[in-house]
Amino acid sequence: MATDPLPPSRTEPDGSAVVRVLSYNIRSMRDDRRALARVIRACAPDLVLIQEAPRFFRWRKKAAWLAAHSDLVVLGGGATAAGPLLLCSLRATVERTEDVLLPRTPGLHQRGFATAVVRIGGARLGVLSCHLSLQGDERLTQAGLLLEQLAGMGVTHAVAGGDLNDRPDGRSFRLLAGELQDGWAVAPWGGEYTSEPATPHQRIDAIFATSGVEVLGCGVPPLPAADVRAATDHLPVLAALRVPAEA
């Protein structure tokens, strides 16, 4: 497992882009929001795939606060995607965004995807943030819908991340890892377990990439313990990806 710092964001001479992607369940910003912003800033991401973004009263204002205090901008999602939210740096040029609500099982929470297509340097990248169901059968269906969503985005390269509510040996996790590159499995870096911050013991959050994207490193970044414990009830997952230029 690599312990050197992840590569910084950059555009290569051939137009390919090194992109830093962060996935993070922020528990509706119910904890220390300033610690949360510090954690995000410390990761220096180009793209942030958030789960459990604020969804109710003044949710847009809260999302804008988080983006501004993290030196980012809101890309898409939030309440309109049932919780997943996308933030990005000014390095990203936005081509399009789409919020997708998933079929809902009566009695269970509404779930959705926040999606976008962006250009960074000469690279074009599909982006998806998800928070899958706590119920196993519904979760497996949603994992299949995630793969269908990526396949239908009209992009060669894509990244998806989120809170899977499933471990690597679970059906939904295995379905995704069978079709996509599991960042931690391909290029482990930093810490493995994402839940819970005080006593990490399971990996239920992950970043996946399509074939053709080079995973340079992926895992839980080494950050001040006080901030990660105060920010939310999950640990963040950070990946550095090299995305080929699109002709």
C-alpha cells in the first residue's frame, strides 16, 4: 500500500488530466461544518461526490455554504437527487448535469444519483454520486441501475463513488467491482476502512472508475483526527485518476 502523497491535479502535455476525486458522506451537515470544510479543502479535490447532502429547509443555501468554504462550486444534485451532491473546482468545465430519482420501495427512503459530464484539460469525464439502499434487494437493483446510468451517459470514461451500504464481499459491491475498477483494490493508498471515524472497521464507501482510467491511488487520506471525527460519521475516500484526453 502506497503512503506517498497522491499526485496533484495537473494536465499533461498530451491533454490527459490527473483528477483528484473525493467521495464523502456528510450526514446532512449536522455535525461540525467548519471541520467538514477543512477536511474537504485539505484533500484538494477537483470533484467531490457527496452523500447525505442537506435535503430540506434552505438546502441550496447550505450546499452553497459548503462549496464556498471548501473553495469549490456546486455542480449538481442535492435535494433534487434525494441527497447525492456534486461539487467541483473551477478546473472543471461543465458540459451537462442530470439528477436521477430511482424507483422507490414503499416504506424505504427515496434514493437517487447526482450525475454530470465535465471536461478537465483534454479529458471528458462522466461523474456519478450515489447512496445505495440499506435494504439488500433494493440495493442490488440500484447497483445495476448505476451501471446502466454510466453506460447511458455517452462518455468513454467515468467515475462513480459513494456510500454503498455494502462491504466488498456483498452482492451490490461485487456487482459494481465486477464491471468497474474498485479504486482501493486497484491502487490502495492511505487507509482502507471508512466507517466509523472513531473506530474504522469496515469499507462501505468507495470510488469506482471505468476501464481506460488509470487509478494512481485511492483510500482514506491521512488527516487530523480531530477534524475527521468532528465533521461527520464517515471517513472520506480520495482518489487520483489519470483520464486520457479525448480525441
